[in-house]
Amino acid sequence: MPEIRSRIFDGEKFMWDGKDYPDQAEAQKAEKAYQDQNFETRLISEDGKFQIYTRRLVKEVVVQGQS
């Protein structure tokens, strides 16, 4: 099981998706898939590997009233 890692980008917390991508094209494909699922993403390169950090975008807050 991969370790849980987080990073702060521009004052916001992002979580690592737990995968090391061997090349940038593969990482960008995965990044696009996350973005299509309403995640904000950051792609970084470290030690010759690419990693994606994600953060869920809140689009709507539903508040239920008391009955």
C-alpha cells in the first residue's frame, strides 16, 4: 500500500494519488481523467518520475433543514 502524502500548492492541500508515472504523457492522460471527474490537479516531476496530486472541487453545497 502506498504511503499517504499531501502537499500544499498555492495555500491549498492536495493529496498524492499514490502512483508514480514513468513518463509525462502517461501522467497527463491520468491527470485529464481526474480533471474530468471534477478534481483540481497538480503534476510534478521528482527523481525522474511523475506524480499527480489532486483536490476535489466543491461545486455545490446542499444544506438540509430540520423537519
